[in-house]
Amino acid sequence: MSATAEAPVASLARTDAPPAIVLDKVNKWFGSLHVLRDVSMTVANGERVVVCGPSGSGKSTLIRCINRLEQHQEGRIIVEGTELTDDLRSLDAIRREVGMVFQSFNLFPHLTILENCTLAPIWVRKTPKAEAEALAMSYLERVKIPEQVKKYPGQLSGGQQQRVAIARALCMQPKIMLFDEPTSALDPEMIKEVLDTMVGLADSGMTMVCVTHEMGFARQVADRVVFMDRGEIVESGTPAEMFETPKTDRLRLFLSQILRGH
Amino acid sequence: MSDITAGSTPVPTARRDAPIHTSGPIAWLRVNLFSGWVSTAVTLLLAYLIVTRLISFVDWAFINAIWAVPGGNQTQACRDMKGIGACWAVITEKHRFILFGTYPYDEQWRPLIVCLLFIGLYVVSAMRRFWRAELGLIWIVTLAVIGLLMWGGVFGMPYVPQERWGGLPITLILSTFGLAFAFPLSILVALGRRSKMPAIKMICVVYVELVRGVPLISLLFMASVMFPLFLPEGMNIDKLLRAQVAIILFAGAYLAEVVRAGLQALPKGQYEAADALGLSYWQKTLLIVLPQALRMVIPPLVNTFIGFFKDTSLVLIIGIFDLLTAGKTAIVEPAWQGFGVEVYIFIALIYFCFCFAMSRYSQSLEAQLNTRRR
């Protein structure tokens, strides 16, 4: 899985199959703060969506609603044909199918790298230990960490930890991967190794929803870029449309601020 | 190369030894004990006091001490030396009573084995290589053997009623069973206090607040005096068991707050990562949350453990014959009256050995677990 820096990844979205994620007029409040306002969006199977927007725009809350780390209060969220409700069984089913990568890695510090990766397959999927370890090793090789598997997360660099976190999520063999600002907590020289891993993943046809400020990554892999501001989707389109001919002032302002920073 | 001047060729700075007298014992003494005339005076005064006290203590405890008296209780020699030399004869004479209380004299090998079994159990449990499911089995078997030895009545060992048990075995029984039951209880209560279910949360809060709000002594009194009033006529739960339950409930409430502190210190991201992987509540709690939360609270946990080990001596007030009560009773006999200091030093030493071992073990455990994390 080599990622050449600039070549865009061909779209693998299958619009004929049922959609992977449907959000229908989703609303959420934190106390009196209206953080998601009538958010509607459909993600096709195999589609790669990048969500961007200024901080506090609700983009993290949005993807955290997709595996119910946050609960929405109005509207419907349907993941792989199952609607998210208070029913715990459907929630477990969805969480098995949706992998998540966090800004702060959230590896389990008391477990080795290998144990981090085999824990959920063994306990949730009931995979035999040997099989789970073989699977974990294959994913750890894909993210280029096979020689560190006996170490603990604290002994790895940030970029390595984040790649382990990606491998850990993949070990559950999810249909959808959510990325919540995966490179924001990393030193600049480690961002590329994580982005390369994600490009490789996009190559394999995974459905991805990614909150990120990495516009180069968005250009390279995204089928669609969604721009959020103040809890609503302001604009969405292909990376080329969004970056070259922004329609709204808010997106234009955001892009000018982002690009100045690079 | 500390000198950076444009155009000059960088010359490597030669390695030098550290200046003399900034390290080493003499420098340390100078900085910490003799840094000025006031500190020098204080140092000399304290040194004088410590040395003279130490000399008189050694004189009293070892050089002038009497280790045995003729006939077992002709204590005149001791009385002559009172204040000059310690009368360790009281320990020589009474140690079996202090350690085993009123347990039948000829059967005292049984409580002795019980104490050794307890210590063996602690040592085995402390070793990481025994931290497996079999350890639970070892505990059950050992505790069963301990019960068998104490009560007897089989294998040719005469039956000894619980009223005659005493001394160190009682202290070890109360604290081992107390903490063995209180610890799991406290984990459940701490989890319950953070539960989203209001009824469970309410029960746990009420339990902790009620138990923490009363002194252990009053709980022990309630267990020994009030509790039997509520039982039907003729039914009687033995006193040791009632005190044991009171200690478990009391320790459980305190430990629950310690465990809760660990649960709160765990970053939210750990819970979220476990949720996102689809782990169930109990999988998340047992595999992710508790291993990390308990590790963080080892020092306050051991602090509470040590506290409760010593607090078992409060059963003295409801007439249970633990180590301290046995020691107190040993010097009631007229021949030995007035030798309390020696007996209390002996008992304090026993308590100290157990508590100090716990403290050292917790430090090494912390060090071991932390080196693996970073």
C-alpha cells in the first residue's frame, strides 16, 4: 500500500447499492447550545467524505453521532440499514460495523500493541485468539508497525500510535471508518505517515467519513467535501468544486484562513 | 562549542570534571547540616540528643534487659530493674498467650499453622506469576483449611469453640476476610455510584454516606448489641461473624470512594474507544476501565488497607480477643502487672511487620506497573 503524493485515488463509491449512512434532519443540543441544525447527508458504500469547517462548527459531534458516542435528539440516523435508537442490540450491531479513529489515539495504555488490536475481535466477535492475532499482525503490517507489537503504546511515537489505532479499528473488519481529526494531535513530521496509511485505506474501497483540516488529503482521496459552520452543512461538492469555485462567503473565508496556515 | 562568533573556526570545548565539593558526602553535609552557625548549632544539639537517647534505649532494651525469670512468674528481679532494664521475660513467659489467647494450650500448634498459612497466602497472592484463575482456588482451599484447623472436631483434633479463639489469628481473620470481601464490594459500589440507573446510584450513595457518617466503634456496637435484638428468639449469629460483617461494610464504604477516584481519573477517551469497538458494559469495565483505574489508586488503596488492618483492634471494645486484647489481658495477672511497655512494644512490632510489608509491596508493585507504561 504505497501512496503516491499527488495521484488522486479513483472513486470507488457504489451508488447502486443501498447507502452506508443516511442522516435525515438530525438535530442536537448541548444544553441550550444548538450544535447540529437539520443536518441531512447520505454517504454511499465505498464513498470517501471529508468533513471540514472551523472549530466549534459541529463536525466532530456529527461523526460521533454516527456511532452514537453522542446521541442526537431529533431526526434519524441509519447506518448500514439499521436505525440508531435506544435499543442496545442495534447499537452493538452498528458499533461492530463502524470503526473509529480519535484525535488523541485513545489506545489502551495497559495493553501491548498486539493486545490492543486483538481485544475487540476476541471479546466482541468471539474470534479464536490465534486467528485474531494473525489478523492483527496482517493489519499491523499494513500500517507498517509489525516489529513493535510487544511494546506498550507509551513507548511509541504519536504517529505510530495513531497508525496502531487505525489497525485496531480495522481488526474489527468494519464496513465504515470514521476519523475524528486523526492528525491534529501530531507533530508535523508524523502527519504524512498517518495520511499515507489513510490513503492506502481509501485505495482499498473502504467507506470513510473523515473530519480533517488536511486539504491535500481531501483533494487526493475525497469523493465529496462537506463544509460545516455553526452546526449546519453550508456547502458540499467535489474537492475541485469546493476549493476552486466556493459558492459561499463562509467557505471562501474558511479556505483563505486554512490555506494561509499552510 | 559555546562561543559562536561569526567567522571563527568552532573549537570543541574540552571535557572537564565537575567542580570539587559540589557533590559527595562532605559537600552534602556542608549544604544540609552546617550551612551557617544556626544550622550548625541545631545539628550538634540534635545529634547530642539522638545519640544519648539511643544509648539509654540500647541500655534499657538490650544491655540491662532481663530475658527470663526463675519459676516463670517470680518477677522480683524484673521489679528491681524497673526503669533501668526491660523485662522481656514477660514476652518469654506470655508470648503464647499474646499470640493465641485462650486457645487450649496443647492445641496451639493449630493457630500457629493458621498464621503461617495466612502469611503464605499473602506471599503467594503478592507474586504476579500466581495472578491466574487458580489463585481463587488457592484462597478457597486455604481458607477452608484455616477454618478446619481453628474449629477442629475432625481428624482427631478436639473441637475448639469460637469463644476460645484469640490473639493473632483473630486479627488476621478479621482483616483478611474483611478486605477480601470489602474490596470487591467497594468496586461494585463505586461502579454503582457512577451508574446511569437512578435506583442503583441512589442505593450506593446512601450506603456510602450512611456508613461513612458513623464511627467504626458505633457500627461494632450495633453489630454486637443491637443486631441480636432484631433476630428471632433462640437464633444467634456468633459475635465474630457479626463484627466481621461490620468491618466489611465499613471498609467497603471507604474503599468505594478510593476506587471511585480512580474511575474518575481515567480519561474519557478510554471509555469512548471501548464503546466505539463495541465492547459491552462489563467487557469495558473489566478489561479497560478497572485495570487502569485500580492501578492509579494503588497508594490510597494500600493506605486504606493498612488503616483497616490496624482498626481491627477496635473489636476489643465488644470483647473479641484479638492480638491487642490478648496483650492487654496478659498483663492483668498480678505477677506481671506494670510490664505493659514491653508487651505493647512486642505487639507494635508485630503490627509494624505486617503494615511495613504491605507498604513496601505496594511501592514495588507501583514501580513494576509503571515501567511497563512508559
